[in-house]
Amino acid sequence: MSATDDVRLERVFGRDRLRMATGSHVEVFREAAAPGERRRYTKRFLATGDGDFRQWTEREWRILALLFGNGVKGIPEVVRFDLGAGDGTSFVQTWDAGPTVDQWATLIPVVRDGRTRASVFEDCAHWFALAHHCLRVLADVHRLRLVHLDLKADNVCIPHDPPQLDPRRPGTMVRPVFERLALIDFAFSLVSGERLATPLPIGAERSYAYQSPRLLAALDAGRQGDLGPTQRLDWRCDLHALAAMLERYLPSVQSDGTDGWTRQRRDHAALLVERLRACHDTDPPEVDCHDRLLSWSVEPLRDPALMQSLARGWTLAEQAPPAATVTTAPTPMTRLAPPVRPPVASTHATGDAAADAAAAVPRPDLARTRTPLPVAPAARRRGKALALALLAGVAGGGAWLATRDAPVAPPAVTASKPAQKPPPPRVNEPAARAARREGDSTSAPSKPPGAGPATQARTTERTKAEDPAKDDRKNDRGTDERKDERKDDRGPDAERDPPPPTANAQEPKARELLSSVLPKAAAAVDPAVAEVLLAAANAHGQWQDRDVQRAAASRIPAVEVPGVDVDADAARRLNAQALRAYWDAKQPAEALRLQRQAYAAHPLDPEIVGNLAFYHLRTDPPDPRRARQLALQALGVRGRGFPAGRVEDWTALGVASALAGRSYDAEHAFLVVLALNPQVDKSCRTAVGSVQAYGAALEPAARALLARVHARGRSGESAWCAWPPDFAQGR
């Protein structure tokens, strides 16, 4: 095998980190992956001399979220999206969707029956499978009125079976899995009728005529300042591009029949290409084009011989075929449009230095151009109007896309009057503390919602939802605790609860439990919690929250502490004393000491374990490692009353992970909080309040939660959910 073949195989099947060949406006890396690990690709748009394209990264992520939330299967799965530090440098990471059609056609020669083919598409069955499954995915995409606009061979992926293979081993078999075909690179896609803020930065490709004349005319009008034609583009552009791609791989001469081609089948294929173009040329568009094309493309695949060809697979060729036998050149990269220049009234100086400077700017910031939309001032200041317009309908699951006839503006944001915004959460606020004593879980929080020690009364609402029978049982702990706290309100001379007689004896027991039992309990729960975090990371649609809830309830094992004597009464009294020490006396160190003793008395009570995790975060300095272990244990001892775990404990896990430098875990834990909490307002307050309480280390996790809320179209439901967030202003 030559060095050239090594390079070819590394590009397609390699597992080392590799920068992919792209234009200067974007960079794509294949991330390093260990054997057996699924590969990932990281993409981000860049600021170049031709303009600042960085915000197109977020646009692509939002389009993928829209597609995923509406159940479209033929798209890459998002691993994560990172908005960066607020300077526009964001990235989106997806799982590998398989080699591109361009790679299958130019870099993966195959052997069957002793004959080498330059690509699998020389086979009749594989050509028709490519056509049919592209149409199948496009039909799902187009039902949402979404148009890809850059459909070509390097933006269509087909995974292979087996997924893990050694291409250098002689005789390696491979089979394209067309059923999992996926479209990629949606950054420059649009929804028909979408209000645009700037022209799409797509240039005309002269060497490969895959772009629809409608698209080229609309792009030219957009560069002249008229965005109307671009906004009216529809799915016909994609059918024109698909026809060009299929024609590119259609054999130009009659084969000898060994690849399944006959004159009748080739005529059928050529007619399919013509029908694709006919659907593009029809004006107005025919509503049943997709159904007719799907039926036409699948007809040959019912032939048993072609079905067998798809199932057989291929042997990877050890060497690439001679260049003379390769009839298809690599697909050219997407060309960018020339820089859009602002209109200039005169080429002569005006005498006004500011005006002359503005007229001399050759390349405006394409992605940051704003459009007037009814959004909050905070959102306008850091405008992402293009993405806002696109995702306006996510709250309705995308159904609006299939019915509306005119461009739709985003829903009004309730935070449009900053003066009416509620104040940021204040720790130890007296009114909120009084509300906490009365067990009112809906009042303004005295701490970041869900992030602090909670009495049983504060979780009553959640408990009712998860265990209706529990509502009929008297909550002795909450009743006694409120009774104890009402004694405190009578004044300094009121009777105080004496310390439990076992309090001092609990300290050695607490040290033993925390040093030996806690690490084992946390280690037993950690792998299952990681599965729940991954489920939350992939729950882009609100309908997937149930999957997260089920995963949390079913996968996390119950933690047992054998040989430990439980004193529930002492634990309850110590827990109440710790609450008073923290909220009334403002003594977090004393609260921590008392809670350690409560933990020693009852290490299987989720509230007591979770409160101890919180106090470890609020002492100076905090102990995030110990807090994380306790949060994991609290999830392991959650009991039947909290089958998916308490929201407070998932929040504590996120805070502790962020302070411990585990950014991914923190972000995903906050997404679990969003999935478990039925009130989006409380989840947003948790996110914003955590940044105020714990500092900048919590910003990525808070931003991830707020971005998920925004992607679902719900950022207008609460001032706390405003997007983009302004943590400096408490929102």
C-alpha cells in the first residue's frame, strides 16, 4: 500500500485528529477517537477578511435543533453546542454521520467478483438507493418548509457497516447503510418565508452547475439589497441540486451488465433526473412532487437482484484505481459570495470624517446585521435576529411551518419592558425567607432556585406530581420543622430546641461515613448518572424530556449503607438547626457542622444528604469535590417520593461539577434540571441565580440551559429566560 493510499484511507476512516479541507470561512476538525469510540466532528465559522461569519455556527445548531425536535432522522446528531465566552467564537459538535457521498465516489474504491470499481455508485442498485434515500430525507426536511440550498455530494453522508473496521487489513468488507443517510451543513439553509437580516453568503459555482437558477437570481438580488427573492425560495432548489448530483454519478455509456445496469434501468434513471428538473421548473410548485419521485425512485429497488446487490457488501480495494478510470472529480467546496458593500452616495470625501470612514468600510459584518424584530432590548443589543426569526416556531413543535403563508415574526417577548423585570434573586431576603417557612414553593426564592438546602415543604409540588398518593399522607417532617421555626419568630427569649443528645457522638461517625462510605456510594452511582446526563444533552425537543425523566428514574441504582444505625428524629432536628444557622444566623460553617451530624444520623435521607452537599458549596472555601460526591449519593438514595431525583440535587451536581472544572457534566446536569422541572421560569431562575451565587464558573452551564429554552422557542415566557442572557444584569 502506497503512501498516497495511506493518506486516502486516513481521510475517510482515520481516528486521529484531522482538520478537514474547507473554505477559509469555516474550520472543521475530526476529533481524535480511541478504537471502538464513535467519532465526532467539531465545526465553527470564522471571522475572515471577507466578513465575520462566526454567528452562522449558532444558526446551523438552531436549524439542527429544529429538525431534531420535529423528528427528522436524516441529520447528524448534535453532541454539544458551545457559545464560547460571548465573543462570537462558538462551535457545534456532532457525531460522525459516515463518509460523504463525495468520499464514497472518489476515495473508496471497492472490489466485487474480482473486479475493481472506482466507487459503489457504479452499481445500479447503489445509484438508485442514493436517489431514493436522498428524496426520503428531503421529503421530511421540506415538510417543515426548510430548504437546504447547498445540497451536493460533500454534504450528504452514508454510514457503513460494520461501523468499526480496519481499512488496511486485506479483505475488509464494507456495506453502505443507505437507511441512515444524513444531510449535513445546514448553516446556509432557510425556511421559506423566513425574515432575513442579511443576504446568504453563498457564491455562484461555475465549475459544477448544481445551484438552481432561482437560487442564483435570489442571491444576486440579495447582494443588491432585495432579500424578497431569497425569502421566497423553496424546496425546488434542492431538487435541482439533487438532479445534478445524481447525473454526476450516472454511467454515461452502456455497461456490460455486471453492475446491474440494463438499458431499461439506465433510461429509468435518466428519466428520474429529468423528472427532478421538471419538478424544479414547474411554477407554481406541484404539491405531490415528492410522493411521485419517491415512488419512481423505489420501483427498481424492488427487483430481487438489486436488493441482493445492496445486501452483499464490498471488499475494500487495497489500492486506488488508475486515475484514468475515475470519471468523477471531487465536488468543489462551497464558494462564498463577494463581500457585500454598503451603499455609498458618492466616491468623494464629504468633509465629515465619520461619514467618510463609514463609506470606506469595504466588508460589513455579515452575520451581525440586525433586523427590527419585537424582541427584548437585551436581545437587540447582542442581536441574533436571524436565528430568532428562524426558531420562532419551535414552541409549537414546528407545526406553524406547514400552515403559514406569510413570513412570521417571532412571538412577542414578555421582557420587552426592562423596568418591569423582577429583581435578581437575593440571598437571605427576609420576605423570601418567610415564604420558605410557610412552605410556599412558588414565591421568590431566597437563593438560586433548587440550589440550596430545601425543606420537605419546598418539594411538595414536585412530590405530588411524581407520587399522587403521597399527597394524602401527612408530612410530619415539614409540619414539625415549620413548628420549630415559628418558635424562632417569637423572639430571642423563646424556647429553643435542645441539641439532640447524640449530636456530639455523631461527629466521629460522620467522619467515617464521609471518608469511607461516601466515595463508594458516589462511584456506584456515577456511571448511571453519566448516562442520564448524555440523555439530557441529546434531548433537544421538549417531547424528549420524558426520556430524560425515565432514564433518571430507571438507570440510577439505589445506594445502600449497610450496618448503619439510623436515628431519623435526631437527623430531622439537626437538619432544622442547620437551616436556621444558615438562613437566620448566617453561619455557613456552623450549618455545615450541624448538617454533618444530621448526615451521620441518617445518611439515607435525600434531603439531608443534598443539604450537606449545598453547605459544602457555600462554605469558604467551597469543597466541590465532596459536594459532587454527596449530590451523587443524594440521587442514589432518592426514594420512591423522587423517582427521578430531586431537582435540588441535580442542581447541586451541576454547580459542584462546574466549580470542579467538569464543564460538560455541569451543562448537562442543568439540562436535566430543565427536563425535570415543569416550570421553565424556575429552571431559568436556577440558571441565572447560580451565576450570581457562584460566579463565572457557572456561566457555561447556565448558558446551556437558557440556550436550550431559547431553541425550544420558550425564552419569551419569562424575563429570566431572556436570550441572549446578560448575567451582569441578573438576566
